[in-house]
Amino acid sequence: MTHSAAESPHHLTFPLVDSHAHLDAPDFDGDREAVIARAQQAGLRYLLLVADLARAESLRTIADLTDRHDGLYWAAGIDPHQATSAQEEHFRSLAKLAEHPKFVAVGEIGLDYYYDYPRDTQKHVLIRQLELARELKLPIIIHCRDAWADVRAMIKSHWTSTGLGGILHCFTGAREDAFDLMDSGFLVSFAGNLTFKKAESLRAAAREIPLDRLLTETDCPYLAPVPYRGKRNEPTYVREVTRQLADVHHLGEEEMGWHAVANFERFFHLRR
């Protein structure tokens, strides 16, 4: 992949995309604008902010940030941790949110069997949001933890036929999980846990993912990558994820950065 000098300014180490961040979190209340400025100065081209559909304050904060900053886009959904608090009014609000010019996806949504959240409720809320995303003609952002068999089955039954695809956020599954869902139009996004010492199996899976299906994310303020483990995560640190992906694919960091940026642009039909 080649780029002109104008596309690749010398002051950037390499281009970056953070496809999943929670800048509405209280962790950023004191320096939200500075966090965005740091990331953009470090080479961030795109930042996808994920709002909590059930919290009006989260929606206001994220909409305001995307209104005021170039390269910032947003999504909203009810994740499996919040499924028991989902109400019909939350679902109805999605149609209004989708009118925002920088609202690009429904999510994060999905299943999480690691914690003891009611599974039937999670499935009901997931299906409801898949139906809404279908109506709105928007892709989805999937959260899945220890529930890959059910997620794969539900995507095949309720989503694949839309052709809209989605993003497997903070991917932690096996190679077969990724490839099965890539057949349904999904990109595979890796977060800071890819850099953890004990994540060899995850790095092995990442090595198998084609370059045109890879994305990078932070999931900040959570999952800070090495060497920032134990600290608040922020979008700037997505460069560590990009470096790790570059390493497993035997690429230069800048080339990996360009692949992730191009994949994000292509998937969301963006041009800057």
C-alpha cells in the first residue's frame, strides 16, 4: 500500500483508527478535550465513540463530541450487561439518533456469558436491536464474551441476510469464530488485550485474519495495552495495538495503520 507525502505527514509516526471508545465515561470528565487532542496529534484519523442507549447523558455527551470534532463518529446500543434495564422507549429512540449525520452503527450489542446476566433477557434485547438495525439499514457492533456459539447462531438466523455486516468488537474468540462471522460481512477488531503476555492464542488468531478485515480499538477507559496496563486507557494508546498487529503480520507499523484506517473508511463509506 503506497501513499503520497501529502497523505502521510512526517509528524505522524503512523496513521491510527480507534474503532471503539467510551469517552462518555466519568474517567474522562476532567480532560475529555485534551484526550481527543492528544490522540489526533498522535495520528488518529478516526475515532468511533460508543454511547449507552439507556443513558441520556451518555448520548448527549457523545453527540456533542462528534458534532465538534472532525473524524469522530458514533454508535449507540444496549450491551448485554445492561439488558435487564432495557425499555421500549430506549429502542424507539434509535430511529431518532440514526438521523444524526455521524451516527454510523447500532452497538455495542451482543451476549456475555462470563458474568451471570440473565441469558434469555440478553438474547431478547439482542434480537430486538438486530431488528431495529435492519430497519435503519445500519451495521452492528458486537460484544461477545464466552458466548460465541450462540452469537454465531443468532447472527446467521437474524442478521446475515441483511448484508449490512458489522464489527466484532474487542475480539477474544477463536479463528473459526472470526471466519464464520467474516462470512457474514464482519470486520474483526482487536484491543489492548492483544498485547498482554498471556495472549498468545489471541495473537495466533489475529495472525490468521486477512489484512482487509482488521480493525484496531482501545475500548477505553478499559483494557489499557502494555506498557500502560493498570492505567486509564485512552485513544492515543491504540498505537500499541496497531504495533502488535503489525508484528504478528510481519508488517511495518505505518503499513498496518494504513490498512486499519482504509478498512474503517471502506466499511463506513467515509472519505476525508
